[in-house]
Amino acid sequence: MIARIAAGVAEGNAKLSRVEQIKRFRILPTLWEPGGDEITLTMKLKRRRIAAKYSAEIEELYASELRPQVYEPAAVPSTQPA
């Protein structure tokens, strides 16, 4: 599953400039639903709440060493046939 997501991120990155590309990502164990802590009923991100609630996870994305459960699109081996 992670390899498929990483492949999708890498594919999307190919269409973006370097500064716009996703360098690292993490899969969260929660579903973000409209009206919840992270998204309004009109599907807008609640950026301050997200930053506060996930501050530790965000810090891990910027750590110098790759942490467990943090992935880089190019570093995840593909499970798709060549």
C-alpha cells in the first residue's frame, strides 16, 4: 500500500517544480472527515488545529534522519511489475 502511495506521489512530483514537490510523507491512522478537527464542513483545512495536533509528526518530516513511518517517494521500492 505504501509503495503505491509513494508511486503516486512520485508521479505527481514529476509534474511540479522542485520547490513544490513532496519530499517526505507520513500516513496518519485517522480519517479526516468534514466537520472534524482537521476539515470544516465546506472542506477547508483547519491549518492551526492541524499544526497543533500533528506538531510531532510534522517535526519528524523535517528531521535530518528518516524516522520510522516517514517515507520518501523515491526511496520506497515499487511492488508494480516493470
